[in-house]
Amino acid sequence: MPYFTLDASSLQHWLTNHADLASLLGGSPSAWTIREVSDGNLNTVFLVDGPAGSLCCKQALPHVRVAPDWPMPLERALYEARYMRATADAVRPAAPELYFYDDEMFLLVMECLTPHEVLRTALIRDEVQPGFSAVIGQYVARSVHATSWISQPFEHGSKLLADFAGNTALTRITVDLILTDPFRPCSRNPAPEADLLPDVEALQADKPLHRAVGNLQERFLTARQALLHGDLHTGSIMQHKDDVRVIDGEFATMGPIGFDCGLYLGNLALHACGAPHKGNLITAEITAFWNSFTADFRTLLKTGGGDVWALSDDVEREEMLNTFLHSILQDTTGFCGLEMIRRTIGFAQVADYTLCVTPESRTEARRKALKTGRTLILAAPTVHNLEGLLNLLTLR
């Protein structure tokens, strides 16, 4: 079947031709309810409810959903399916189950997450259960352990490199929108409010900052430590009470572990910029994330399996693990700073700033995010522990 963009009617017809999926819904097609819930920038998403169960159907569009003149390759859906399959056993149940991938319609059919809502939305509404970040820390630890050179034979890593090397279009988005565009005049950057313009111009003329960003660009493109989610933020996580799930792995690529960590923590820090009274909550969540990630990662890497560190004894392995986690923390700090700047003045900004009650407070929140982001990027090589990162964030 040649590709075409699905609507509710054509999706219903498509599902009737896939008996296994139709049986999960139960009943006849006339008893199914299909509603579109598209929210992101790149895809259409439908939730399908039947007498016996529900499905989530996500189809790639040939362009950015919110910018039809910006073409996007449909094959990005393939990489999301590959990511879900590569990490499913390790992270279950912290991600939805993938039931089917149609490589002609570029359509993923997966577990329906209801009554879950997007974590960013829940944070804005103050409808989160504290400690949710511990689940995300565990998710990152387990996904990267399942795909790292330390824990897996090099043949496994080589296959992952081959499987995800073609995801260049979405990696290009990362390189441009996070690692480059905010630091130069660029038509993709929304025009900042007038009072913030001097701060933006200063960042875009800051040569020491640009050199530090260059180091992070190199880390992202050359440090192929493990398979990354690639877009891990509070908008790509769903939650309902204590059930937390990670979604939207279409940016998956091999890269530095601190990239996923930094993007997630950067979005938490941005929330605190928009809602300073939540500084203690966000500090606690950042602490929960890092403690959960490091504890789980330490436990998983106590034993071997990979060709890296294959000669280490228990004492040497502990020392090497300490050094490795230290380097991940420094990468995390730098990428956290990049994300704070990108989501403040670059493309795809965050809704957390709507918590600011006046235009002046919003400008000040954005200014703080830019200043903090710059500090994190420049000071990343000097961070030695979580307390050092928290001190740079100044959320308490």
C-alpha cells in the first residue's frame, strides 16, 4: 500500500485489515471510537478505543506538522520503532509496548496510555506525584546499559551504529536547533521580546561560550557511548499517578549518555525558572533522577559483558565506573545548559514560561535561564558531584 496521510476513517479501514490489532480493540469497527490527539511537531497521533481495549496509532508526516513547508523524511518512524524494540526488554514497564510497525505507512501502533497526560502539562497544573524523576533515572540507566560497549559485546554496538546511522535528518535537527542555532542569528529562532534582545545578542557574540559549545558539539557527534532516546524532556514523558512512561524515541542515535540526562534536567530547571516557588520540588526531582540513574547504573555495570573494561577486576572496575560517571555528569551539565538556552530563545520553546504572571516576570525568567545555561556550559568541566551541578542551577 503506498503511503498516504491517515484520517479517522482510513485508519479504521487499515485496522480492520490487521486482525491481531482489531482483536485487541474487540467488537466491530462500528463500535470503535477514533480521535486525533496530535500535539507534537512531527506526527499525527490517534487514540482508538474499542469494547475490549485501546490502541495508540502514530503516523509520520512528510513535513513538520506545525510548519508544512519544512519537509521531513518519513523514515524517522522506522528509527522510533527500532529504538522501542532495542530498549523494550530493559526498560519495561517505563515505555509503551510496541504492537506493530507498518513500514509502508510509517505507522506505529502501540499501547494506549490513558488516562496519562504529558508530564510538562502535569507539572504546569501541579498534578504530579513527587519522585517521578527516579523512574526516568532508572529508565536512562537501563536503556543505555542495554546498548553500551561496557555491558555488551562490540558486535551489538556495531549493529546499533548501523541501525541508527541513517537517522541523519533528525540528528541534523538536534545539531541545528540545540547545538548551533540559538548561538547565532537564525531565521528559525523566534524573535525575542525587546527587553531580552540585548541578552540574546550578547550570547550570540560570546566567543568563549561558542568554544565551549563547540566542545559539546564534538561530544554529541563523536562520543558514541550508547543508544540515546535523543529528545528526552518533560514533553516526551507521560504520567498518571506513579505510572511514568517515556515516549517519542524518533530522535534515537548513538551518542554520549549525558545528552539524555542533560536534556531532561534542563527541562526541569526551566520549569523552576518559570515557577521559582517550585525550586525545592525541582531540586528534589533532579536529585532523585541523578541518584536513581547512578545507583541503577552502578549495579548494572558491576558485572561485565562488553569488550570495554573486559580486563578489569572488581577494584579497577569500581574506579573506572567512578571516572565514567564523573564524565557523564560533566556532559550532563553542559547539555543541560544547551537545552535551557535552546528552549528559551530557539525553536520549540517551552510552555513553562506561561506560569509567569506578568510580561516582566517572564522576561526575568528567560533571562535567568540564559544566564544559568551559559554558566552550566562554561563550568561543566569543573563539576565533580551533584552538589556542584545544583549550585550552578541556583534553584534553592
